[in-house]
Amino acid sequence: MQRLYDFIRRHPTGVDSFWAVMLFGFSMLWVIQVPVGIGPRISAALIVLLLSLVVALRRRMPEKMLILAAVLGLAQLALDIEVNPADFAMLVIIYTVAAHDGSRWTSRLALVGGLSAATLAQVRWPEETTGVGGRILFTIFMTVPFALAWVLGDSIRTRREYFAQLEERATRLEKEREAQSKVAVAAERARIARELHDVVAHNVSVMVVQADGAAYVLDAAPDQAKQALETISSTGRQALAEMRRLLGVLRTGDAPESGEYVPQPDVQQIEDLVEQVRSAGLTVDFKIEGTPRPLPSGVELTAYRIVQEALTNTRKHGGPEAGASVRLVYFDDGLGLLVEDDGRGSAHELYEDGGADGRGHGLIGMRERIGMVGGTLDAGPRPGGGFRISALLPLKPAH
């Protein structure tokens, strides 16, 4: 049964041709048995042949076959060729046209023709054995198959259009999902770029300062040189661990290695960050105001990265005698950050516009990070020299 169904789907025209031949043969048996003259018999055979052709070509040329069927029906009325088995082709073409995704006028013409066919036939060949009421009932009874054929075809066409709309919608949604995925990937890459900038800028600058200090005191104070080298080693390991964590999200299908990833930095680690900067030679005054409490992970990471970037900026551009201060203030609805230094303010302004590193990603990255959590940033030179960064991070992002 399945093979037969698959064959019909693959060869619809061949199936129609087969049924057209069967209809022609069965209708010719009727033509042979009709007690009429040779002329009417030839006319009936020609109409049977053309109605069979309507069935054979109904899928290829539905509109033309509908018109041909209508002309043949009128010819039957004019030539007094009574209803015969070949008229079944009219039911078939009405269904085909109603189900076809073509011009709507052909579907309406098929409906009008189907509803009027039985009435015209009853007028042309009335039933003598029944009264007027019986004729009316018989006409209605004969009209029902034509109406059902049109309704069935139109419902199939509507259902096919509905499924086509569903497929189009599914395709559109799939494209939208792909576009959203690309946007998400781009955003994630931008976030990774900011994270890598923070990691490299901070840790590498600490390593450079420690390396310079170790080279300076290597002969005079070996113990201090050894301590500086240990700081370089621990800072490098920390930088590698964070870089592995960030680059790990770009890998697909690779099992994470044990100990490869480290937790995201939070507010509590700011104190460790300050100690690390102090060990690199920068004087930092660190204070916490208010009652510390857990904050959203995005807020804590943003706070850590802002302090890290600000201190890195001071170390790189503030000058050899610069000092800094860091204030964390816990409010009821957010966290306040204040990072100030007394270094060279002009260098900081250059850093914002392009900076000594030629990149200018520091303050830009701060603004992007704070914008992601709905906070505000105020950064600029201090009166009398130095640089000031003030940020307010709300507990809930602004909508």
C-alpha cells in the first residue's frame, strides 16, 4: 500500500492518464449500448473522448480543462446527449480547480457550473415518472456531489496555504534565531576582548614594574630581587589562569581540563588586587564604607574590573611618584566606586583619547561594562592634577 501511495505521488500525470483511459473505456460501453443513430453516436464518442482528456490533463492545465468541460457540458445540452459516465470528469475538474493555487475566478466558475449542472440537466431531460416536488428533490440530490467536490478541493487548497505559511514562518524564525545567535556571539567576543584587555593590561604592567625593580636591585639587594621575581611568577600564573578561562568559552567539544578555570573576580578580591598593586610599588589607600553584602555577579565583576583598570591606568600614566585611593561605598540601592590618583592628569586625558598605548580601550571598556549593568560613570582630571573615576552600579539594571 505504501509503495502504491509513493508511486501515485511520484507519477500523478500517469495515474490521471490511467483513470482517463478507464473512464473512456467504461463510457464507450455506454455509447455502444445507446439506441441512437450513427451521427449522435459519433458525437457522444467524441464528447466522451474529450471528457476523458479533461481527467488526463487536469493537473497540467486545470483552467483550460475547466473551460473545455464547460463547453462539453453545453454541447451535451445542445446535441441532446444525455448524462453518461464520462460526466464524472466534471466532478473531478471542479475539485481540481478548487484545490489549485491559481486564479480565484476559475474556482468561482467551477462552483457556479457545478451548482447549475444538475438543474440544467433536469430541465433538458426531465424525469417523467415523478412530480414537481420529486424533480426538485432529485435536482438537489444531484447537486450535492458537485458542491462537496468544490468544498473538498477548496479546503485542501486552504490547508496547503496554511502549511505553506507555517513553513515560511518557521524559516523566518530560524533565520531570526541565526541572526540573534550571531549577535550574541559578537557580544560575547566583545566581552572576551574587554576581559583580555583587563587581564593583560593589569598583570603585564605589574610584571614589567617588578622586572624593572628586580633588575635595579639585583646586585645591591638580592632578597628584594627574589621577592620581585616571585611576584612576577605568581602574577603570570594568575594571568594565564584567567586567559584560559576566557579563551575556554571559544572552544567547542573539548573537555575542560582540571584546574583550568578560575571563578569570576568579585568585590571581595578588590582588596587582594590592591595588595598586589602595592607590592608593585604604587601607594594605594583603600577603604570600604557602608555594610558589605552580596551583590549580583555582574555588578561585582564590573566593580573589580573598573578598579583594576583605574589602578593600571595610574601605574602606566600617573608617573613614578603617583599615589591612589580606592573607595567602595555600599548604598541601599547600589555600589559606589571612587578611584583617584595624584599623578599627571594630562597623560590620563591622552589615554582616554588614544593614550600612550595607542588603543584607548581603558575608559571605553569601563563605559561599556557600566552600561551593561545600567550604571553611570564620571571620569576626568582632578583639579590640581591627577585623575578621578567615579561610578555608581545599581543593584537592578535600568529598563
